[in-house]
Amino acid sequence: MSTKTRVLLGCAIGAATVLAVTGCGVTNQQSSRDSEQDGPFYEGQKITMIVPFDAGGASDTFSRMFAGYLSQYLEGEPEIVVENVPGGGQKEGLNQFERSDHEDGLTLAMASGGIIASTLFDKEGIQFNPGDYETLVAFGGGMTVYGSVAAGIDSLEDLVTQETPVYYGGMELNASESVRVFALDELGISSFEPLMGYDGGGSITAAVLRGELSAGNSTSSHYLNNVLPLEEDGEITPLMTQGYVEDGEVVRDPAFPELPTMPEAYETLTGQSADGTGWDIYCAVTTAQTNLLRNYWIHGDAADEAKAALHEAVAQVVIDEDFLDEAAKLLGEEPPVQLGEEANASLAAARDLTPEQVQWVEDYIAEVSTR
């Protein structure tokens, strides 16, 4: 188990135990089951876990693996069936979760951190509110920015000494991507051009290899599984990470402790402190995107017995060495874990933007889009 995971779990498991006993502060909630039924709450039940992505991707594969361990540790060992509901940038799946029965505890949902930020900025088609859900567990995962050796990027400093334009590639200029574009925009690059529209990490990597892009980004797991061999071959250069947020501060990604965070890169290259509205928003969105990369939710108004059983089981899953080993093999790194109150605090911090800050992001996206 990594040091990062041990540190996070040291407090989180205790919180999860309290949550399991208290029902997370919600009292007198009646179970939808027959109150006279004996045995564990989930005995003989089937739980549906909605995953708002296509089958076969990293989030789907991880969710199926996690569901198997969760079933094993839930008293009564209920069957947990993953249902893929892709579409609308996770909106279709989470709208279906919202329409499911809230009280019976038989429907869970996986959501990525990106949708948490999107609910503040892109509300069209959203029928749910993340604040209404209780986080059972959040698995973190970093974002890494890397440069193209073919485009002349061999170091962080090369970004600001290039005489030709620096092209950075991404998939969509949404709230999550906008903070990375903002951070790069602030570095003092003489001619910085964000190019959006790539259809995934693989296409971005290919464009970086060709020198079409000066720099790109990927999740840390994609980097470790797919991009690291290219680094070892001398074709790409790791530059910086988006980081994680601890106690309101952006800290280094434990998977890449030698790389600076984007705020650190800014301070190194400009000699200025990463302060102000844009950097405050960067911190909040990073909390959503990296601390909460993969969240597993239950309805906040589900039966107390259901929530207590799930919290207790999850606390056992995340210290199971077999689970952690399997997660590390799948993702390329052992994911940082947050449970219970800690995870819910991160969710609240990620959504704690003022209307003025939300408008700032919308204005920034509009400005970059018209360059």
C-alpha cells in the first residue's frame, strides 16, 4: 500500500466506521424492506451500479472490479450488477440514477470528477444534484502534462523559450480543461495555442509524437500504462502534473513526486506566487478532477441500514491488499482513497465556487474559444 493511500486511510477508515454506525447523521429513515425480515440488509438482494461510460473503458473495468470486492464484503453478499449508461458526458447515466428509487439502497452510481465541475457550468440536461448524494468512496487519479521532443520540448523551460507557437491539445474546452489551459496560458509562453477536439488520450499522444502538438495531457494511469514507454524511448518529456488538493493546497502527485504541479511550474518560470481568482478556481476544479476522479455514490436519503452496510463494506475493500494490487495493475498506480466525511468534504470544496467565479470560468472559456 502506498504512503499516500496509508495517510488518507488513516483518518478515513475511522470516519467510515462512525458513519456506518450513525447512518451518516440521517436518523429515523425507514427501510423499504419488510421491517420484520431477519438477516443482513442486503441478503438476497441485487444492487445495480450505474456507470455512465461505455463498457470496456478504464472506469468501467475498475467499477466491475470494485463491485466484485464490494459484494464480497457486504454482509449478505448481494449480487452487484454494473449497468453502463453512456451519453451526454455522464448526464444520461446520472439522470437515470436520480430517477431510481432513493430509499431502497439498491442503486449506486459511479461518477467522475469532471461531472462535478460540469454541474456548475454546463447545466443543460442535468436532472441531478451531486450535493444530494452521499459518497461511499472516492478514488483519486492525477493528470500529467507532457511535451513533444519532436516539437523541441525537452524541458519545462523549453515551453517559454520556443520561437514558434506552442500547441497544446485537449478533448473539449470545458471547466476541467479550462484550468489546465489557464495554467499554461499564465506561464509566459510567447505564442500559446490550445487546440481542442481530440477524441481521447491516445489521439493526443499520437499528435504529440508527430510534433503536431507541443504538449498534451493524460490521466496518470494512461501515462503510466501507455506514455511512459515513449518517455523511456526519449520521444516525450514529462513536464508537470495537475496535482492533488490537501487542506486547500495543491500538492504533488504521488505517482510523479519529482514533477512540479502546474502552480509550481508557474512560480518557477515567472517568479510570482500562484494567487488570484484563476488559481483559486484551479484549486477547486482540481479537487473535483483529481481527488474525486472516480466517485461511488448512494442516494443521501437511502435507508440508514443500507448506507451503514455499504460504508462498513467499503472500508474493508480499500484495505484489502488483493484489491489494491489489482487496482494498481489496472491503473498503473495505487489510487489515493477518500472515505466518508473526508470524501464528502472534498465534494463540497469542489463545488464551492461563487457565482462570480463561475462567470469568470465561462468568460475565460469564451475568450479562449474566439482566439
